[in-house]
Amino acid sequence: MDLYEHQARELFKVHGIPVPDAAVVATPREARAAAELLGGRAVVKAQVKTGGRGRAGGVKLAAGPEAAELITRRMLAMHIKGHPVRKVMLARPVDIADEYYVSYVLDRAAGAFVAIASAEGGTEIEETAATRPDAVVRIPVDPAEGVTAAGATEIARAAGLPAEAAGVLQRLWQVMVREDALLVEVNPLAKTTAGRLLALDGKVTLDDNARFRQSRWGAGEGDPHGGPLEAAAAAGGLNYVRLDGQVGVIGNGAGLVMSTLDVVAGCGARPADFLDIGGGASARVMADALALVLSDPQVKSVLVNVFGGITACDAVAEGIVRALESVAVTKPIVVRLDGNSAAKGRAVLDRRAHPLVQQVTTMDGAARKAADLAAAATASDAASGTRADAPADVHSVIHTDLGA
Ligand code: GDP
Ligand code: MN
């Protein structure tokens, strides 16, 4: 789960990393009041879970409260890389002498944590990393030992940061460990003209697997789910990721669902989601899953692909029947059942004989059918002038180490 900048800032503060004074607001009027409290001038910053805001117009200096109000009004109407701006943060401006980059990230390929640091931070860090890799140092961090005082000093020295940065590096490691983060990044870590170090921008990705021991993530702070569908899926305990295509995909087991996405794509269609009902799923789980996917306006057809193992196909079929009874089904559903109790499951669906449900016995055949049905529905929408459904508000997961 990625945090917003203002949430990252709060965590930094808790762990003693210096940050500028700031306030988060959702209206231009509040922005004016916040700027007044900050002393008049303010840096207005769009709160979106994507990098490169500054270059996209999402970071602006307001000369006074009135300007803060105006800039906020404009920013709240913006989308940055597809992310609508719902809140802005106003921060007390600082005079910057130098900008550094520091982060810790879990390097899955190396099976280790790595510290990444550069004396040339700021919005150009990705170019710097690409064109002059020597300007960015990567130093492995032993997870058992962590970042000791000596380790932090070494990272600062290797990257050419001032010696005081070692303290920030140690505290940032505490954020990584205590908050169960997979990524913590400060860019820029600014040195002010008065000689102070301040974390001016932060990015934190928390490890969802640690949710059980991080009680604070529960309400408000986390905001783990991109939109209402994700929130509904999380509430129902479904493993769901919304994508941007037209074929709703439901299967059992992450591997099978991933392969199903590939096969759908291989048929020239685009999957609308990844939904894994898991091993041993009950009829209720299947019914919830189907209802969720059917409620997504971008879905034109649904492909249910189940290979029964611990999950019995008749339970899956019962779940489909249950969903057909409880929600108004207007989209075609293609079902492929194989494995444990497949014959029983197929018989359940045959008996129900719903006009929008069809069974195909192979995975390839079912994907082909679902893709064709989605294409036909999209074509008929276009012919009848139906407006394409608005794209979902889904935030993209950040894959790069160095998202500025
Ligand atoms: P990003 O574009 O999403 O990485 O947004 P940042 O919060 O990192 O801001 C981008 C750039 O704006 C920074 O690298 C700074 O150069 C500049 N900036 C941000 N806050 C301040 C500030 O308080 N004073 C000054 N002078 N520049 C700032
Ligand atoms: Mn930044």
C-alpha cells in the first residue's frame, strides 16, 4: 500500500525526521486559511500517489493566502497522470541550498534491503540515475544488523552527502523497520540556506502482509484501496485488483488467474480485473466475487475459470446460481469448470439454464468466447452511441526504486 505524501510526512515526523510545517486541505477556502496560519506564503502540493508531480504542475509556490486559494482551486480540478487531485498539502516554503536523494527499498532480486542515495536529488533523479549511474550509490543493508551509526555515516560518505545526513538515514531506517515498509524515500532531502536538513517530499510503501500487527493502519490513515470496488473487495476478503479492460476475470489461485489474464490478452481482449477466490472458496465467496465484477461498469463480459482442487466446482456453481438470483445480470458470463466435482458443477449450471450463462470446457475456448462477447458488446455500445464508461480511479503501484 502506497501512502500519500502527507501520510509519509506524518511517519517521518513520528520518527524524528525534520519536515516542514504543513497542513492538508480539500477546499480552496481551507487552503487560504492554512496559508495564513503558515505565515502567508506556501508551497501548494497535489496529493496524488504518483511521482513527477512538480513537473506536471502539481507543486506550486503561492505568494500569499489569496494565491494559495487560487492555486488550490486549479489543482483540485487537475488529474496528474490519471490521478484526480482530491486534497492538497500546503507547506511552509524553505530556501533550498542543495537537494539530496535517500531511500531504502526491498530489493527482491538481491533478496536484501538496499540504501540508495545521491547528492544530486530533486526532480531529475531518474535521468541522473540513467545517465550518470555513478552519481547514485546503492549499498546493501543487512536486515539483522540494520543501519547502524557507522553504516549511516558510510552511506552518507559514499553518496557525498553532508555528515549530518547520517542521522536522517538512521531515523529513516527506523521508519522502514518499525512501520513495516517496503520502500521509504525522501526526495528531496533538502539542505536549507540556513544549513538545516529537511525532508521536503516523501514516499512510503507499507507491506500489506504486516497489516495484522499494524493496528494503526485500520481507519483513515491507510486508504489502501483505490476505489469503491477495491474497498468492497477488501471488505469481502476478496483478492482483487482492478485493471482497465472489458473482460471480468474470476478464478481460483493466483497462478491460474494470472494465466487466465494472459490467455484473455492472447485473444486480443483486455482483462478488467484480477480476482482470485482462493483455495477452498465457498459458494458465498463465489457469489460475492461475481456480484462485484458484474457491478463494474467497464466489464462487458465475465470469464469464470476454475480448476477445482480444494475448491469444489459444485460449490462454485452454487455460488454463480446464488449471484444470478441476487443481482440483476445483464452481461454474458462464460464459465469453465474443470477438476474436482466439475461434472456436478456443470450439471448445476445446466439445470439453472440462465440465458446469459454459457459453459465452455477448455480454458482457451472459454477465454475466446468471453473476448468475443466483450468485443461484440463494445461494438454495439459504440453503434448505439453509449458513452464509454469513465475509467476507474485506480492508482498504479509504483514499481521503480527512484520515482522522484
Ligand atoms: P515531486 O515533483 O512529486 O517529486 O514533488 P516535490 O515535493 O519533490 O517537489 C518538487 C520540487 O519542488 C523539489 O525538488 C524542490 O525543488 C521544489 N520544492 C518543493 N518544496 C519547496 C520549497 O519549500 N521551497 C523551494 N524553494 N522549492 C521547493
Ligand atoms: Mn519529490
